[in-house]
Amino acid sequence: MSKTKMIEGVEYIQKDHVDEIVRQRIAKYSERLAQTESKLGDYESQLDEAKSKMGLVDNLTSQVESLQGELKTANSRYERHTTISQFGINDGDVRDMVEWQYDRAMANLAKKDRVGLGEWLETIKSNPTTAPSTLRPFFEQQTEQVTDQQTDQVTQQVTPQVTQQVQAPITPPPSNKGVQQPSSASTGDLLSRATDPTFYSQNRDAIRQAFYARLGQTPNKF
């Protein structure tokens, strides 16, 4: 049975057939809408999962950045402590004071005028009068210790040389054993006691040398 009808040359579709076409189209749209809604639900689920993952990524990123900052701080603190210990500073309180004084000194300078911790310590070590008052006694004590050590080293180096230059005492001849050689200070004493026979017999050669020395002559051998 035809679902169309010609009336005065115009083709008309029967109402029942039109309703069927409309229902079919509505059914197709409904099916497509259902599919679209299903896909949208999947997309929303994936989006929520992605958001959760993004939140996890952001959290991990924040933790990594925090750990990197802590590591940088720890490395910087280690480098500072290593530098400070090179100047003989191992006491924790003194080390903290050095760091505080250094940060304070650099904060008052322009960036172009700031120096490293090691250079700053070297400057005040070479001239303790430029050190902050809280650190000055420590560096002055170090300077005194270094000076004392240098003096001891010089003394140890010079003493052997002086010892080598000192002549061994002259051994008196057998006839004058136990009697000191006459010096310019004892010449007069020897001559004044030469009248004593016992003294003369014990110091004959020394008295002769003193006598001729007084005359400016060389004693004759006999």
C-alpha cells in the first residue's frame, strides 16, 4: 500500500507514515544522545582521574622543590663549616657567631662589594683589628700562637748553628791541669799571686803567659 497520495498534482505523505518517520528520527537522535552522554561520562571519569594525577604530580613537584631547597641549604652550610674549620674554628658557638657576623657584614654592602666567607675570614685573620669585637679576641689569640710558633722555629734553627760556632774549651797542658786559662780579667790576679811558691808551681805556664802578655811580648820557650 502506497504511503503517498497525489492530490491535484501534489504528492502528500500519509500522516501515519509521517509519524513513523518522526519516531524513527527521534529514536536515532535519542540513540546518538545516549552514546554521546556515555562518552561524556567516560571523558568526565578520565578527566577526574587526570585531575587526581595532576594533583599528585603537583604534590610531588612541590616535594621535590622543597627537598632541592633543603639540599642546597645543607650544601651551603657544609661549605661554610668546612671553610670556617680551615681557620681553626671548630667550636659550635664560635662558628655560629662567625656566620652571623659574616651575614651581617655582607648585608650592609652592595652586591658588587660582597666577598666570600673564606676571603672575609682571611682579611680579619691578617689584621685582627678589623674583626668584629665578638671575634677579635679569638683571632688575636691565633696571631699570638702563630708568632710564638715562628719564634720557636727560628730559635730551633739558630741554636744548632750557634752551638757549632762555639769552640770547645782549651785543654790545659799537663802541668796546669785543674787551672783555668788566664783571661784579661784574671791576668792581674795571677801576677799578684805569683809570689806564692805553691801557687806559682801549679800555675807556672799561665803566670808566664800573663807576664809576657802584660809586656806585650811572646814568652820564650825553655
